[in-house]
Amino acid sequence: MSDHVYKVIELVGSSTESTDEAIRTAIERASKTLKHINWFQVVETRGHIQDGKVAHFQVVLKVGFRLED
């Protein structure tokens, strides 16, 4: 088994539905252009309030992907 090196980037996903959907949106979009995504870490959660209700969720993620040999 060889050693691996990972690169970490930060993404911000958003959704009007939920924080889970915001995470999925970010990961699915990133996976279209990044190979070997292996893990994510939620580092911040925030939202937008409109008329006294949550209108939008935003989730900041650190995403790790393995660099190719």
C-alpha cells in the first residue's frame, strides 16, 4: 500500500431546503471537476433570514481529495 497525499479546499454549499442539502450540493458539484474526493468536514453553518423565517442555508466545508501519483 502506498502513502497518499491529500489537498484540502474550502467550499460553500447553499440550499433553501436544509444544511444536509447544502452539503450534498457542494460535494456533488465539486465531484464534477475534482477526482478522488475522500472526505469533508463542516467548519461553519449559517443562514439567511427573511420575514422572520429561514430562507437559505449555507454550509462551509473543508474537502479533502487525494492527489494522483
